[in-house]
Amino acid sequence: MATVIRFSRHGTKKKPYFRMVVQDNRAPRDGKFVEHIGAYDPIKGDTSLSVKRDRLEYWLSTGAQLSDSVRTRLKPVLKQLQAAAPQPVASDKPAKEAKAKKPAKAKAKAKEA
């Protein structure tokens, strides 16, 4: 199932309130969702954005995509997550040496068969 993190609109006319949800990408905007991971109130501005960071990290690690509007609102949060992520350490050995070689017996048996 392809998942997407997007806003689901709630509230009344001219007083919107958005919930950040994880949904199947084929589901309608306000339809069934997998998990509620945050909220955003545009009346109060960007300071009203609340996110469960651990769940956001989990869903991004499983391959969930961000919608354009969610990506725009989460830019500061995403920068913090990238800064906190550990950087990969370069290995001293080249990739070719790291591979384990097959024993000679296995090659001889393969030729006989």
C-alpha cells in the first residue's frame, strides 16, 4: 500500500482546522486514514503546527511521501530531523575487498553438475 502524509480538513466554513494524517494515496482527502500524526490551525499561523516527530520519522522511514502542502509546513521540522540524523561513516576497506569470496570447492561442484 502506497502511503502519503497529508492534511485532512475539519472545522467549519471559513474556520478551517487541519489534521495531519497518514493515508492510502487513493483515499479521498477527508476519507479513512491510517494514523493521525499532527494538527495545523491556519487561523493561528505557523506556530500552531504540532507534530508527533517519532511517528513522522517512522512513516518517512517506511516510504510514506509528503504532500506539497505538508512539505511546505514541515520544512523547519524536516531540517531539524536531517541535522539530528547520524551521518554515514566511510569505510576504510573498498567495497570489493569487503565481499566474501566463494570457496574453491563450491566452484568445482558447480562445474561437475
